[in-house]
Amino acid sequence: MNRASLTLMLAATLTASIGCTTKNYVRQQTTPLINKTNELDDLTAKNSKDIKDVDQRAQAGIQAVQARTAEIDQKAMTAGSEADKAQLSANGASQRVDALTNAVINLDNYRPVVETAVHFGFDKDNLTKQAKEAIDQLAASVATTKGYIITIEGATDSVGSSDYNYDLSQRRANAVIQYLAAEKSVPAYKIYLIGLGKDKPVETNKTSDGGAKNRRVDIRLMTNTGAGTTPAEAPSTPAPTASANPPSSK
């Protein structure tokens, strides 16, 4: 091998060695950069996902607050409406109390127009057919009676305790009031109610017939005959009486 050939061989070997060294150097320098770039990409993707999750939770929270606010607003509107109704009812009740107070003050000026008594079965508080017919007869005079009130007195026989009979007499009187209000459109403030229990018998309770007559409600249609009032019917003779016969059975 001559000198020229040797020189060429050395030059080629040196070039190959330098090339390998350069590639290794480049690889050593770029690998950390590539790894760091990949880490940054992963971190960016994670941050994007976290931001999206936070945004979804925030939107859900906002929607929940809006729904709750709408619900509260609706409840507030309902409460306001109920308060308005309550105020109207209170005003109406106040007016009825005023009218009732005036009626009580002038109670001595009232005279009976029609009187009736309805009777009940033993320990019963429901109206019989005959009782309803008697109430219908009395109610027929309401339309032609000015400045009227209706007094209702419930009573019982002597069987049972005083407390029980007071309650029973109230229930009997209430049955008459409900019938007058529902079937005859008589305003409740026109009605005076008292439960007498067994305190006011009209007959002796020692007999079956007497006890049946005591199981009753006395009803009186009364008109104001005081000054400044012109009753449609101010009787100079005793008021007519309509009465339903007491049940024959105890």
C-alpha cells in the first residue's frame, strides 16, 4: 500500500468517526428537549381537562343556584298571595264582628218572627227529613224579613255526662247551621249558636216521650224592631211555630 492510499484510508476512517460522534452528541442534546416537550404536552392536556371539569362544575352550580332562586321566588309569590287572601278574610271577619257586635248591643230590640224546633234520635246529630222540612218552612220567611238574626239552641236528654251532652248539643246545633248556610244561603254572621246540653229540658226526662222531646234544636227567626229599623214583619201576636215531630224511637 502506497502513501496515497494510506492517506485516503485514514481520512475516510476519521470522517466516519466524526460522523458517529456528531450523531451521538445531537442525540444526547435533543433527547431531554423532546422529553421535556412531551411532559409539557401532558401537563397542558391535564390542565385543559381540569379547566373543563371546573367549568362544568361551575355551570352546574350556577344552574342549581338559579333553580333554587326561582323556587324561592315562586314561594315568595305564593306566600304573598296567601297573605293577601288572609288580609281579605281578616277584613271580612272584622266587618262581620262589627255587625255582630251591633246586633248584640240591640238584642233587646229583636222579636221572634217564626219559631221551630227540630228533633233528633238518641245520641244522633244528623237532620231527619222532618227536621229539614221544618227548617225549610222557617227559612222561607228569611227573604221577607229585614234586619233579622237567627238564634239556635241545641239541647239533649239527661242520659250521659254534662260534658258529653254539651258537645252533642253543639253538634246538633251545627247541623242546623250547616243546613241553613249550604241549602238556604243564610250568612253565618246572622246566626247565634248556643249548646245547652241537658240544662234546658222542655219535658221531663223520666219518660221516653219526654226524653225524645228534649233531644232537639230550637230555632228562632228574629227581626229588629228598634228605632230606625222597619222590619218586614213585626208581629203583634205570638210568632208562628213550625215543629218537626220528635222521633218515636229512643
